[in-house]
Amino acid sequence: METTSGLQSKVVRDLAWLIQAPPVLSEHAGMQLLALPDAAAERATQDWLVSLDQDPQELLSALGAQSGVRRLGFYAAALTQFWLENGPSWDTRRSLSAVPLSSGRSRITAGQLKLVCLRPREALHVESSVKFFADASSEEAPDLGTSSYVGPFLHENLAWRLAEARRKVTCTESLSVQDFLRRELGQVQLRSVYFLKGYIFKPLEEFRRFRKLRSPPKEVNPECSTGWYTTDISAALNLTPGARLAVLPKLFWLGPAVARGDPPVILGEDLPGQQEAVATDWPDKVRQDVEEHFGKVQSALLLCELMPSTDGLWVEHSRGFVLPPVWDPTSLMTGQPQGMKSTAEHEPSAPDAPSKWSNQRRKYSERLADTARQPAPSLADAGVHIAVPQRLSEDLTAQHLTSYVLAAKSAARKGDGSRIQRKRLLHGAVQESEAATPGSVCRLVSEALQQLVEVSHPSDSHFLLELLVKPSEVGLAVRDCSLTFEAQPCAARRILDLGIAGGVCLRLAVKFAFRFQFSWDSVDTASAASLFEAALASDRSRLAGLVEYLAACSSLTLPVGSELSTAILQKLALPPADFAVLDLLCQHSPEHTMELTDILVSHGQLKLARKIEARRGDGSAPRVAVHESPEELPEIRLPAEVEVSLISDGCGLDALLQHLAEAGESVVGMDAEWKPWEGRGSDRGGSPVQLLQLAWAEVVYLLDMPALVADAELKLVQLLEILCSPSCILVGFNLEGDLRQLADSYPWLMSGAWRSTIEAVEMSGTSASLDGLCASVLGLRLEKSQQRSRWDLRPLSAQQLAYAALDAWVLLALLGARDSHLELPSLRTLASLPYGHAKRFTRRLELDGGVCAVASTLASLSQGKALQALVREHRSQVVVCKTLACVATLAAGARRLCLAVLPESAEMSLAQLTSSLGCASARLASTEELREHFRQPRGSVGPIGPALPKATVVLHQPLAENSLLSCGGGSPGWHLNLSPQQLQDWTDCIVAPIVAPIAS
């Protein structure tokens, strides 16, 4: 893990893991295994990986050109192929991949040669796999060898995988395969090897004691990578104190996870299935998601634990499968090779997606298998031959192409593999036709597209487009494709006209024109505007195609400030936005970049906004020179005329309130500081805000929050209500996070303010850090050495106060720079942005009620003391409960919201909850419903304070006999301590048994 965690790129870390992780099999597996020849090759490979990590574009391009990389097996195979074709020590001259093999008599596809590499003295045939197995053996049970290692989804045991591997590597014993390879590669020696990487997972309690395998069979490498598995959710979530957890999608299952940022996220890559970052969270937050998943879907989840490391990184500490209670491996533990399949694998899903993960099965997990599979026949004895398509027996016509599209569409829908054969046949015919008569393919494609207008969908023409590139070059830019075709001008123009008219997808029409090397004509401004108006009335794909078409014509210009331009940007930026289209727009109309990034931020697409900013700048006039390193920049200093005032009592607050009254409408820079979390124990949620910074152009107020809470609480409430009102525009970097931390720290202070709609300007949309934003926009370095100092100690040092004041004040200067389209004036001038100018950059910010709503409700009941932090020594005095937000469906179809209160370690019975409510059915609330109706974060929901419509509270009957309950308080770190009688008095709750019985 240490070797890969230092690499920045996820795909390079995955590749490094595939190469460097210990193999699953040993030398006694009965096959020759792929391995680097010596230590020198290992060092050369490590140097190559480090170099590749500095510029992974070659690897990303190779992966992007491969089909199927959104599936884990294909992704791992593509990484392996890149290593063998480009890595040191292999010296690969040529390679063949995915060569289909068919049965001699029936011509039914029987397998494929996964990869054959031509090296100086041999042809190396490589069969590779990535597999995950759970050790289901026990010390008491008889030794079942490799059949005791079973897949977590019960698809196979390791004995079956070994039998499959031996079947595949022996395919080169077929004389027909040998003849084909000699024709393709020459007279060289043929060697077949197997490459298997993966993990073997041990029972959790055994994994706690020792991580290595217990008495593995001879075929298994005792040093292979291990993890844990369990059906006990609580045990999985509390394995390592202080760890953050993440549920890993399947494309994140290879290399050990590395997270960065605040909060830490596991970043992906710009590849299918990997674009979204994977969030990490604390065990209490993950628990409810996992419980909800298993409440509806019996499918395993892969969790990883991450611990803090150097440079602000969180690195994987362990990983393991949380398995459903019904998981039973006995059908695979036969002592023999055994494979299974799922009978429900192709059944339609239920109308309601049962869990946040299960509706993306290939992304996270699979169904458990339940039906035996039949072993495949031996490839060595089946008379295997290469399935090479025959040549087309007649000249290529447009009707051939039209028929191919219609047949391919049907075959793709039915899963018919014959489309691949037809594709190969026509692919060769297309090249022959173009070689005989240049421009003929352009004419034939134009005629075929015209015929398809009436009988197919506009996007079906992509089947034709794939005939114009090599299979290995699918996904590459046109300039990178090796096949070239000449344009027949009239035919190419007809293709574009079909696209503009909507008969063919315009984006595909533009790609056809590029493939045919069409000479683009410019489009005048009036015609472009008319085309944009028509595209706006259609779907977004047509608008994106128009952007690509006008860019190719060098006619993509949008007038600044026009309603048409704004409408175009708004439609293109709707989630999920297409980076390639937006990047093209900014390249041709850079003056719109800043507006576009603001729209992306307002839609929550921060990562995409940062990418646009990084590629194109912020759309303003050039600001500062680009520096290679922030350390070379001059340091930002707070202007001498800006006053800094530390407020720690009521008199100081009076002065601040007076300043607010005199200023009227204000633009206020806001920041907050609290004690840094040290990565130990559970004190993260208990770090209240220590210093609140409020900045105007001429003055910065530093509020000592603990002192003011003790001395002037009511004045603080008044101040926060004014700041959260429309008269103030709050400017911040991760402003929502600071406001939430403030609310979590002092909920009674924010109990009135949380209902307000806050006018906010978020500066973090286009940069990962405030110092990075200062460097790129202002050309100045922001000193951050005090960021993680002890803000809870008094007195604060002069360095801390200076740092805190500048951190808030510089936000105003950055906002002023965003508004400036001229050479940057002084920082003091930039910070003096008027309210009306700042208003153009605001977005409405609504905070969830959370703990503030609970505090507000308790205040109305005169029960403020019920809300308190649950410290460790008090846990023994209360019954710790969890509250599950649910949605019940009445017989008439109406919905009813409810909150189920039950012991923390218990499992709720939806059937009993349904019975207690007298309704037709009940389910757990979705994330969206939790946000909309309950306004409390997952893992912290309590029975008090949800938004209207009021939810029915159901208390598990045995809890009514306890003296004191501790329920969720609306935020991590806060708990609602109350008696069962108080809960009944305040909520009119139903008391009924709702816990599932414990299986014997």
C-alpha cells in the first residue's frame, strides 16, 4: 500500500497494484504464472510507473480507446495489456488481443485468446483475471482445498477458477490456433502463462488477530493480499477507531484507496464509470446507508477503512465485504470446482430502486448466484479455430450499411453476438471500397443515413460511424485515427444538413464530417443565432451538436450579456454537463467562462467548474503572470488601513451591531476557525467554532465565540439573524461548511437563523484551496501555517489573529477581482465591491434544519437542556437509540412520514412497523426524502424537530420501560436525552414492537 499511495493518478495506482501486489496463486497451481524476471526489471518497472504518474495521458488514452472499461474485468485487462505492450523488460513488438475462438463443428463461440505479445524470441500468450474470494473454511471442518475459497457473490469457488484458467491457457495446444499465430507472428516459440491478482477475505474476527491466511492449500500464495468479511454491520463499522469509511464502486476495487480534501474524497479519472469521486464518511453516517441497502437488497458491499497519513492524505487501512444475512457458501464448498449463476440476473427491477447502491449493480455489486453452471468444454480438444469473417461477396452498397444498422440495433437489444461478425465483415468492405474509389464511402454513408431517417432513431447512426475506425481506436479523436476517408463535398454537406434538420444526431453528423475531412464553411452571426434558437427549443444533445458544428466552422461566438447566450449556457450546464462541449465553448468564447463556472457551481458541479477554470481561466481579462510555484509569489498582506477588532464581550458586540446598522446592505467576508481534529477517538464532532471572522473592506471583526456565548448570548442570536438575512451577502470559501459547523457548535444561537434563505457567494467553486485561488487570481501567496494551530487555547497569538483576519478579508478582494475586467487595481479597492455588484454572483443557500430545528423545537417546549453532547462517561446512564426515517403508504395510496425509535444495535422490522401504523406498506426514506421532509443529516436523525408535514413517531415498546433514552439530536455530536414519557408527551408517539426478532 505504501508503494502505491505515493502515486497521484488513480489509474497508475491501479496499474502499480496489478503489477506489484503478491499473486493469488503459488508455483504449485499447475500453470506457469506471469512475473517479472528479476530485481532489475522490478526497479525499472517502478521507475516507469513514477514517470507515468507524472503524465498519465498515454495510459488514459489507451484505456479510453478500449471498449468495456466501465466493467472491472475489462478495466483490469486493459491495464494489464498496457503494461505488457509498453512496460520495460517486455520489449513487445506487436500484440493480438481478444481474438475470438469458435467450435469447429457448431461454430459456436467457445472463448478467446485474451492477449498474445510478440517478443524478440517468443510469442507470449497471457490469460489474466482479477478475482476476490472469501475463505469460508474453519479449523473444525474437513479440508476442502481451493473449493473453500468462494466468491463473495457466490458465483464460483477458487477450484472452478483454476479449472477455467487451465482450460484457457491450453487453448494454444489447438493446431488451428497454432497455425493462425504462426501466420500472424511468424515462426516463434509459443508460451502460455496465467496472471491472477486479487484478494482473499478472512472472517473479521480472525482478521483482527492475524492478517495472513490460515493454512492455505498448496495452490494458493500464503502472502497474497487479504481483507475481511462479515455479516455483522456493527463489527464492520467499528473495526478501527478513528477510521473513515467508503463503500467502493467496482471500478475502485483494485489499488488501495487514497482520499484527499476536506472532507476527504477518493478521486476517480475521466473514464467511463470513474468520473464521480467516492465520498468517505464516519461510521455513524455509513451505518444507515448500509442498513437501508440490506433492508431491501441481499447483495454484498465492499467497504474500505482509511486512516490519516502524511500531506493531508487518507490511505486505505483495510478492506472487507459486508455480506447479507442470507449469505450461505455451502453450495460452493463441494471439494470440487463449482460455478454458479443468478436466475434473477436478467429479471426486470422493481419500480422503486431498493437502495442507493443496488440500482447500479455493475457499479457496486452483483446479485448472489443460486443456480449451478455447467463446465465449459476443453479448448485443447475441441478443434478450436480462429473465427475470421469471410469477405463480402459483392460490391458494397448503401443498402448493406442500412441493413447493418437495423440488424445491429436489434442484435444489441437482444444481446446477440453476431453483430461483431457483421461488423468485421463490413469494416473490411468499407476499407476496400475506399481504396478502390476514394470518396465512395462518404457517398454510401450519406445515402444510408437518408434511408435510415424514416426507419430508425437519429442516434442509431453511431453503428455506421464505428465502421470508419479500427476497433482498437474507438473513442480516439479523429486526428488520432489511422483510417482516412476522402469527402465527396455534396454528400458530406447532405450529412450535415441531415444533422441540422434533426434527421441524424447532429453530434454524430459532425463526427462523420470530420472522418471525411470535410472543408468547413463559416456561418454568419444571424444564421448561427437562428440555429441556436431552434436548438434551444429541442433537446440538449442537439444544442451540444450545434456547439461542435459551429466550432468546426470557426463561427462559435456568443454575444456577451444577451438573453440568448445566458439561455445557452444554462441549458448546457444542467447536470450532468458535458465537459468536452463546455470546454469547446470556452475555447471559442472565453469571455463566457466565468459566467459558465458560476452556473456550474450553482448546480453543484464543483469538480467540473474547477476543470473548466483550470483549462480556460476565469474568462476575465488576463490578471497575473503564471508562476510555476506558489512559493515564488509575494505574500498577501492586510492593508495597513484595515482595522482588526477582537470581540470577546457584550460591549464589543454592541459596536459590531452598530456598524451593521450604519452599513445597511453589506457584503461580508465570513470564515470560522475551530480546533483541528487530530485523527484520534471520536472528538471530531465535538470541536466547536472558536473564532468567527466577519470582514468588511475597512474592518475585520474577530469574534471569540466561547467568551461571547458566556457573556452575550442574546446579542449573538441577534447578530446571526441579521447576517443570515437578505440585507447581508456572505462571501466564503466552503461557506456552507462553516455555517454548518457554527450551527452544530451552537444550535441555540442559530435556531432562528436556519429558517432564513441566505444570500451567499461561494468562492470555492473553481479552486480546491483558498491559497490556490489567491495564487491564480491575485498572483499572491496566502500564508497558511496557522491553519491547524490550537484555536481552543487562550490567549490567541498575534500570528493567529493576523492569519484569521486576512483569511476572511481576502475573500472580499477575490470577489472584487471576479467583478473586474480590467487590470487589477489595489487589493483595498477590490475589497470594496458594492452590494449591487456582488448581488450578481450570489446564490440562495438554505441550510437543513438539523440540530438547529431540534433546538428551536425544544426552546418552544422550554426543554433546552434535553439537547446535549453525549460524552463517553454518560453512555452507561442512558439507552442509546437510533431513529430511522421512514415513509409509509396508506391503503388509499397517500404517504405518511414516520420516525421509528429503537435500540442502537437492533434491526427494525418493516412488517411490524407497517402493522403498528395500520398502513399498507412501509420503507426507509430515501436520501432525497430525508433532505426534503426531515431536514436532518443521515445518521443523526432524531424524533424531535423534523420539518412539516409532521412525522409520526413510533417508539419500540420495551424502550418505554427505561428511565432515560439518548436519541439523535440532528447533527453528529449532539444527542437528545429524554425520558420515554417526555417523548410521548411531546410527540404523541405510538408505542409498539418494531424490532425484528433475533434468529436462533
